[in-house]
Amino acid sequence: MTSYKDELDEILANASTENKTVIIAVVNKAYVEGDKSMLDLFLDGFWVGDGTRELTDHLLIVAVDQTSFERCKFLRLHCYKLETDGIDFVGENLYMSEEFIKMMWRRTLFLGEVLKRGYNFIFTDTDIMWLRNPFLWLNQSESIDFQISTDKFKGNPWSESNPINTGFYMIRSNNKTIALFDEWYSKKDSSARMKEQDVLLSLMRQGVFRSLRLTVRFLDTLYFSGFCQDSKDIRIVSTVHANCCRTIGAKMIDLTAVIHDWNRFKSLPANETSTIEWSPHTACVNSWRQ
């Protein structure tokens, strides 16, 4: 019988692939409640996507409150309740609010712990539709430490000029990536009013990726797209992220439109699929005016 160090150790072992890779998403109460929740929509993506259903076997939902943890358990997923030291992450944390920033840093600390336990992972926000298996487009070479999504792809997958987005990335567990997360989290208290993504961007511009000798690949929005920059080809896109959007409600409306676009694409004959265009992200554009 396998013995585990603690509950997290057991959950990671149960959720991981043979090469110790896990897919991780973090949720709170605001993401699991309502007639149709963000978590429900996120899981819909795995259901309707190509070759994505079996990936939920390796999906770990990290819940930051009791309601989201209970919902996860009800859905029979791999679930872990993250202790938050009395900080209330229950409600919707508007983009760049104080609670939003606290939750992002707590997430970063947890993910660093996963690396220290020897697990590689894909981190994904739940406002991302997985329409195709992203492992097909992610480089599986052990020489690449970190592959991260971009708000707008500048054309060179190795250039630090790409504006990173920490809503989706794949990272390998090794001494270099563990050192990166330690350095990243160490900046929390000296980075007031900055979200963790901005701090990581700052570290990159200061040369930390190079000083740690990290090999970092920046992901093309053709395959890993978002509302900031749509993929130009629905026939090969893997994920669609509701970035450049402020509220959960707006994300829900426009991601539902993505699912409709995808279903329309799947229903067309192969010779007509190139005519499909994404619906405009009207709710997300308007969310910034509220």
C-alpha cells in the first residue's frame, strides 16, 4: 500500500499522469454558484472539445472556500481545499481589487509547493475553454522549463517582448523553476497594488529568466488564444481565454458564445469550416465601462 506524506501528496499522485503532470485550476464560491457557473462552463469545454474529455482525469480543482470544495466533490473531480489563513475569498474578486491580488498570491505560493513536490503542471484559469488537447501543441521536451500564454503574440516564441498571461502555462518541476517561484513569491510584500502577473513580467524584464538559465517558450495565440487577441484559425485553436475582461458575468456571456461558435464549426462540412469567425466579445468590452 502506497504511503503519502499528507493529503496534498495523495491527491497529486491520484490526479497526475504517468510522467507526474497535473492540470490545476483554482476556484472560489463565486465560480461555482448560479444557474450556470463558471466551473460548469469550464467543464463544458472539456465535454465538447476534441480529445479533451479524458483530460479531466488529471484535473485538480483547488478550492479556496468550503462551498467550492463541496461543489467540486459533488462533481466527482479531484479536489483539494486550500487553507487561506482566514482571508475571505468567497465573493467575486473584481480584477485588480485587493482581494483579487491576495488570491493571486496565495495561488502562486500553492503552485510553488506543487513544484517542490516534484510535479509538473499546466495551470489554467477556469475562464478558459479547452477546445482541443493542448498537450498536442505544447513542446514535451524536458529541455523547456516554462511555456506561458500571451495576451498578444509578437511572432517569436522565444522573445521576452511577448506580454505574458499567467492564466495558462505549463511548467516543469526542477531546481530552476522552483527558484523562479521562490523569487516570484518573495516580491509579494514589496509589490503593493501589483498582481502576480505584473511582478513576473517585471522579473522577466530584469533578466531573472536568463539568470536562472530558464528555457521559456511564449505561446502563439493562433493555438492558445484569448479575447485580447483571437486565434485566426478555429480549425487549429486549442484554448480560448476570456482575458481582457473584467467581470465573471461578462466572461460567462462571451465564453458561451465561444461554445456556440465551436458547435457551429463542428456541424459544418470540412470544406466550409474556414468561413467561421468568432463572435464579438461585446459583454467583455462593455465590462470595462461598468
